[in-house]
Amino acid sequence: MSQAGHAEGSVAQRFASKHLPAPQLRDLPPAPTRIGPIIGPGIVAAGVGLASGEFIIYPFIASQVGLVFVWAALVGLVTQFFINMEIERYTLATGETVLTGFSRLGRHWGLVFALMAYFANLWPGWVTSSATLLTYLVGGSVTPIAIGMLVLIGVTLTLAPVVYVALEKIEMFKVAAVLLLIVIGATFAIDSGTWGDVSTVVTDARIPVEELGFALLLGALAFAGAGGGQNLCQSNWIRDKGFGMGAYVPRIVSPITGKPEAAPTTGYVFEPDAENMSRWQRWWKVANIEQLVTFVAITFVTIFFTSLLAYGTVFGNPDLASDISFVQAEGQALKENVGDWFGTLFWVIGVISLFAAALGIVDYTSRLGADVLRVGYLRNTSESKVYFALVWGLVLFGCLVLLVGFAQPLALLVISAVVGGFMMFIYSGLLILLNRKVLPRQIRPGALRVGMLVWAVLLFGTLSALTFDQQLSKLFGG
């Protein structure tokens, strides 16, 4: 055997699986010298994630109990940063999605997570939230507006020539709008008394279980930024952006307006020689920076200020409802305290934010499913066609859910959050096994990164168990 052939065999052997072909050997592409060209996936993650946690769950908590639980957003974000980077590590090194990696550990693991993500997002909580806020502006009924939004999402994703490019542009616009709201709100809407209470984020920090229950608190932790299946899709987004070995993999394109079709691959691996390891170190550095300065920073600033707005406007209101209508009360308070223009702006940006999040959720749910089905089960079918079939399946089922009358956004969001938290408990453990067992020694996670994944397993496992116990007690009257 030649030296090249021996090297290919030794590296690829770690990825051996009864169900999937071995990856091919290629050099790792050079990393960019500047961070600018790879900015995108973290903003997409922040844009899709700036939804239930930022505009509904954390502000709702602040409206009910004050700022005592804002600290949990930072805990959730730091935990998710380490989860996301271990997901990115595998894709940077192989060009495969992490679900393909899980399928190397056991044939159906990828399918399990794809199904769980699909189940969590069958309930159209984000689009109904967007539609609800729109009714505050123009009136009308939530259900037909939400159905129209779902159809618009399906059409938008179907007609985009390259789906990731369209998604990135939409989420960047959404993030810019949210940051504009924060700047204006910090200037005009948050008074000195509210600013003075910011210290209670630390001094009065607690876990308000008795007031709010584990299900909502698990949702807050799980959806502080991303959560559930969205974290897994970090693989797909960085691959479409061309990170690391993902540069060799085609992207998902529209079956109508696109040109080449995405042909999924079981990936590529690189020989960990001096040149490739130098490139790896650079890729790993810029990928970490990109995630920190976009996803983590943008998300925490947003959660902090939207919670502060809710606290400063509606906290202590004895007539405040325990559902999404608190956002209506908040907007009315902003109109009274600042001016009609700001209350209207608050609702407009809320509509944009939640609609863009709903679009991103339909995208990532369908991406996960299309990747798993095409790689492991439907190898003679186009991934793009599978993707769009799943997009429209999610859209149509969401319309059906709304038509039968299940349209309470907060309840739908809590269902999604509980499923998402349980997913994170399982796949955080699998990430340890995957990246420590399959990847070459030179690029495996160190003790700190493994320790953070162990923490994620304990955190989301404990919260999931407490939530299930609480819900069972309610069900059986215990």
C-alpha cells in the first residue's frame, strides 16, 4: 500500500461504520485571515434563537417575578456555546453534520433527533406569537394570519436560489432591527429607577419554581439563545457557509430557482500533519470567535434589555395575564410612558423577530430531517427535494394545528421547550462519545470542553426529570 493509501486508511478507520461509507481523505482548506468573511452562522443562530426566549419567555418571567432569573440566560448561553462548538468541531473536521456523526455511533441516532426536532416544532408557537403581535397593530384574527405566515415561509424557502444565503440575509436584517430597538429603548424607555434595579439580577438571583414551575424555567434555560434541535443545525449552517471541510460539500438549493442540487456526502477527513494542523488551529480560533461575538453576545444583550423593558413597564401590574397578552400590555405601557411611536415600533419589531424565527425554525427542522433521511435511508433521492417536502409538511401540519383551534402561543412554546431540553440532555452526552472516540487525537476536545458537556448533561437531565415529575404530579393529582 502507498504511503497516501495507508494514511487514508488509518485516518478513515476511526469513522468505520456498518451503515455509512468511510470518509475520503482531503487537505483541510486554508482558514480565512480575517473574521469578516465567515461571520454569518452565529448571527443566523442568534436570529433564529431571538424568539421565544427573548421576546416572550424571559420578558414574561420578568413581568411576573422581576429580574431574579435573568442570570439563567447567561448560564444557558455559556452552556450552549460549548455545546455548539463541539457540534462545530465535528463538522469542521469532517464536513459531515453531527447527526451523520451520531449515526456512525448507532444507525438510527440521527433519525431519533430529527424526529424529536420535528415533533417539538410541529406546534407553530412562534408564528402564532408573531401573528398575535400583528393583531395588536392591525386587528384581525390570529389563526388566518398565522396560516398566511406559514404559507409565506414555505414559499420563501422554496423560491430562494440558495436557502442558506436567503436565511442569512433575513436573520441579519432581523438582528439589526432588534438591536435598533434596544438602542432606542435604552435611551427613551428605561427610566433611572429601572436602571437602579439592575443590581438585583445578582443580589436577588433565585429560581422562582413556586411561581412559574419547572416547565417554563426549563424552557427559559433551553431557549436562552438556541436550544433543542437548533443547536444541532449549527453543523448544517457552518457547512453551507464553507467552514473547514464543509467547503467541499454542496449546499441546499431551490428545486425551482436553484442550479446545482445539494448532494449529501459522508464527508472528508484530513491527515493531521503539520500543515493541516496549522490550518485547523486557525479554523478553530475563528469559529470560536465568530460564535462568541455573534450568537452569545447578541443574544445576552437582547435577553437582558427585553427583560428590563418588561420589568420597567408591566412588573407589579395585578391585572397582568399569565399568557402572551402581557406583550400587549407592555406595548400599551410603552405608548403611555414614551409615546405611541415607540409602542408601535416595539410590536412591529416583535412581529419581524418572531416571523424570522419561525422561518428559521422551519428551515433547521427540515434541514435536520433531510440530511438524516438522505444520508442514511434515501440515498437515491435529492437532499433538496427531501428538504422541501419536509418544509411543506411542517407548514401544512402547522396550518392543521391552527385550524383545529390549538393556538395558545405560550403553551405551544413550553411544549417545544420541554422536548428541546430533553434532546440537549441526550445529545450533550453523545457529543462527548463522538468527539472523543471518532476524531483523531490531535483535534479531540480537552478536559475543559468535556467538563462543560458533562455539566450540560447534568443540567438538562436534572431539569428534564424535575419537569416530567412536576407534570406527572399535576396529571395524577399528586
